[in-house]
Amino acid sequence: MPKNAKAVRFRQREELLDFLLEISAATSETLTDLEGLLANVAEIIRKVIPYELFAILLYSEKRKELRIRYAIGHRDEVVKNLVIPLGQGLTGVAAATRQPVLSGNVKQDPRYLNAVDAVRSELAVPMVTRKRLVGVIDVQSTRPDAYSEYDRALLRLIAARVGSTIDNARLFRRVERQNRTLQILSHLSQEFSSILDLNELFRHIADAIKVLIKYDALSILLVDQERQCLRHSFSVRYDERVELDNIPLGAGITGTAAATREVIRTDNALADSRYIPSHPDVRSEVAVPLIVHDKVVGVLDLESDRFAGFTDEHVRMLSLLAPQIASSIENARLYNEVAERQKRIDEDLHAARELQKALLPTAAPDVEGLEIAIGYRPVRVIGGDIFHFHECSRDTTLIAFGDVSGKGVAAALYGALAGGLLRTLVPRHREPAALLRSLNGALLERRVDARYVALLILLWEAKERRLTMANAGAIPPIVCRCGEIIRPRVEGIPLGLLPDRDYEETVLEARPGDMVLLYSDGITDQHNPHGEEYGRARLVDLLQSVYGKTAQEAANAIFAGLDEFTQDAPAFDDQTLLVLKVK
């Protein structure tokens, strides 16, 4: 196209105005589609300014450089790899000076960056809006002196309008991307908080960040306060798990991030004196401290095989996500600590349970003249109810039944203490009252604050069919004879509270068929879902209903009746009973 042809096109001001309106219309409709916008600009410019090579280069304020965003005629490798710093080449000069640059013979222009040997003319016009450099429009021709001052002025008009539109489009995309990022971050925060397994959480964090930021390696390092170092708890490279060395606090980029509590980004790790080599391909790195309640718990570290692989926006995203990551890691870590502690407690309780089973009778002993059934249901793994059988002679047996104050491990241990003392004292004290008095003194010698034992002692003499009873604060037994209830009067002060206490004895002259029930308050105090207490009256009625059955049948019926009443309501105290049936 001849030089004067373009001048003829816009001989009239109305024609130029129409063309500018065409540009405005074409660009305003493509705000959400930057690629479409740039393609439209290329076609509009081709109508009035001939070119063989065309490029729109966008400016990076952070890097102070131009990169091709849209091109026609340029080789793919040039489009992909060409980076032009401010002041270099005709486009770099146009960007630096913010003035159009026209060269009619690039072969004689030292500023020219040779991309295609056939190029002879080049016109580069900066796009500036709101005093900010957006980029450069660049056209090139294989003809010398292909572009005139008129072309320069015209392209400058076009660039002013295109630059504003591109800037708005980039701003729109940035806002849209930020909104999308915030939505993703909010969703990820909810997901992270629901994961309590640390390894699963680490894997989830790595996958989630991969969607937002391209990285080649990710590490999560947790602070080891005892060793004053960052412990590599999770590391992946190219989605494969890797093992890395721990890093002292204050050392390296990650250690410095932990020590300073600041995000550290390095665009050239090889030139950073703080960098600790982890892989020969690493070129850039960003380390984000993880802080919970003003305490640094770790560092999130990303690495890239590209120089300047992480942007300001990446840093902002990671900074927004870091508190939730830190909180989720701390929650999962605490959960795991509690779970591990609970596991150890459960193991200890299991061992204690086995020990208690060894100390308490697991089956009813063979006692002359008595049929005995045992029922024992601790509210926890181990309980505080105690019962023992001591054979004094072939036809004489001592039975101890009671309850230790409190529940759980402490009650069980105190019960084991009382049971051990009882076994040592039985050979010296056959009479129930004397035995209680001696046991009370022994417990007071080993005083444990806020602990006491309520204990009932029964001495069974088979030849006489006689029960001699002494009570230290335990529930008195219930005796069922021929369907009628006998309530022996037997009372006393619990053991381990007051010194020098005397205890009274009560004698029951038993008859064949008599059923004697010893029970803990965990049975009568049990509630159903409606808040009703099982109570002694229901227990008495049930005992009367099973009179004539075996001791074991009676024990089974009592627990069955209790379970029917409670309707699976949780028990709050140990449930223990002994059924003695006189032969």
C-alpha cells in the first residue's frame, strides 16, 4: 500500500472519527476476553497500517520487562522466550521513554533486536493509561521506510484507546481471579479444618496449592522446639514424596522465615546466600511462616525450577491461606497427640483391667452350704467396687463386699490397696467387727485424702448356717425368705475416715432357701432416659419374683430387669452384686 493511500483514507475528519469509534466498539465488547481483544486490535490495525510482523507486548512492573502477549508472523520460540528489558531494542526504548519509536532502516539502527532477517522497518508505540505503562504495539515490515509520521500518529491514537482497554481487561481478570481465589481459599479452609489426620492433611494441602500455584516442590516443616529446628514433616517433588534434612531455626530461607515471621521470596535462589541447596534444578523459592496464636508452628515452602517462579499474587494467596493451614495443622497435631496419649492410657487401663481381674474373683467359689453368683459391670474399664472371698476353714468363709469412693483408676487402685490389706489381716481377725476395726487403722496409716471404703463383712459358718455381719458404711444386704423380705440392721462408719472406730456385729440364723443379695448403689441409683431412678423398691420386687430360682438365675434376672428399665441409658457408676443362696 502506498504511503499516501492511508492519508487519503482519512482525508475527512469524519472518516478518522468513524475509525476511532470502530476501535472503541471493537475493544469495549471484549473486556472479558483478552485474547479476543488483542486479535481484534491486530485486525483493525492491519486495515490502516500494513505489516508482515505484528506484536503486542505487555509490561511487567515487577520485573521491569516486556513479553509478547499476542503476535502475528513471529516464530513460536520467539513469542515464548523473548524477554525485553526496558531500554533494549526499539520496543524497550519506546517503553522506557513512553514515546513512539520509528525506524525506516533497522539494519542501520543499533537499537534493533534482530528477530527476522527480512525486516527493514519497525514502528513501536507505547500504550500508556493513567500514567502507567501497559505495553507496546509493534509493527514490522520487509520494506524500507514503510511507516510515516502519519502512521506513528495514527498508531499512537490507537494505542491510547487499546492500552486503556487492555488495562481494564487485565484489571477485570485480576479482580475475577482474586474473587475466584478467595472462593477457593474459603472452600479450602473449610476442607482443611475437617481433616484430623496429619499425613492426609499434608497431602490435601499440597494438592490444593497445586491448583492455585504452579510449583515443582513443596515442603511443610514443623517447628521442633526441643531441638530448635524445622523438621521436614512432608515434602514432595514432581508429586513424589522425598525425604529432606531438618533445618536449624534461622538457617536457610525456611529457617529465616520462621525466625523473622516474614514471608521470604527469592527469584534467584542460586544467588541467595541464605539458600540451602535441596535439588540442582531449583531456581526460585518462597517460604511462608505458619503462625497460630502468635506462635510459629512451621513453614510452608515452595520451590520452582524457573527463575522468578513466584509472583506477588502468589505471595498474597499463600499469606491468606497460611493462617488456616497453620490452624488446621495445629488442630490435627493436637488431635494426634491426644489420640496417642489416649492410646497409651487405654493400654494402661487394659493392663490395669487385667490386674484387677486377677485380684477380683472371676467366678463364684465353692463354699460349703452356699450357692453363690457374681455380677460385675464396671462403668469404666476398671471400677471401684470390691468383693473378696476368704476361706477360714473348711466350713467357714469370710465374704467382703463394698465400694471405694470415686470411680475409675484412682478408685480401683485404692480398692486394690484395701483388698491387699484385707487379705493380710484376715488370718489374724476372724470376727467381722475386729477385722473392720483393724482394716480402718491400716488405711488411716496410709491416709489418702478424700478416699474411703464402704465395706460389709460377712462370716459364713456352714455347720450352723449362720451369717455374722459387720458393716462399715456399705449398703445393708437384702434377705428374701419364703418370698418375704428381711432387712438385717447392720450399720457403721466407712473405713479410712475416723480413727479408733468400733463396729457392731449382727447375726442372721439362715434357713435353706434363703437368698441374700449384696449390691452396689450403681444398681439402685441408675436412671432411665426419663430421669427415673431404679431404686430399692424395684430391686426388692424383682428379688421376690425370683425366689426359688438358682443364685445365677437370680443374678441374671436382676441385670435383665435393670437393663429393661434403663433402656440403654448410660451407667454412671459401677454395678456389682452377689447373690448368696443357702443350701
